[in-house]
Amino acid sequence: MNWKNLSIATLFAALSLGALSAQAQDSVKSETYTYGTHLDIKKVISSKEGTTPACSVVTSQLTYLDSTDQVHVLDYLSMSDGCHDN
């Protein structure tokens, strides 16, 4: 009986921590990249490319961890996929 209760409590704690980290990531304010911005990237969490069928500059977004494991969101300009020759 104690083993079952301990397992349930551990599972609940793990799920709660996952939910808290997801909420923390949503609350991170994004910063806009400019030339000369110091980047301290330890690990990339996600990358979202701006999309448009035309060849143009789009805003893309990079979510990453720095060397102190703090989450950062960086907006930057990139060329759209419509610029690639087939």
C-alpha cells in the first residue's frame, strides 16, 4: 500500500514540475536580436521559422537555454523559404 501511494505522489510531483516549466517558458519575454547582441546559447529548445510563399524577410523565433539554464526567446530576421531556387 505504501509503495502505491509513493508511486502516485512521485508521478503527481513529476507532472506538476512539467506544467510549471511549460508555464515559465510561456511567460518569458522575447528579445529582438540586433547586430552585436551577446548570445549565450547552451541548448536550443525550439526554432520557429517565419513563413510566406513569397521571397521576403520574415521574423523567426529561437527559444534556448543559456549557460545558467535560464530560458530566453529571441526574435530575429531571416529569409523566407520562398527565396530558395528549385
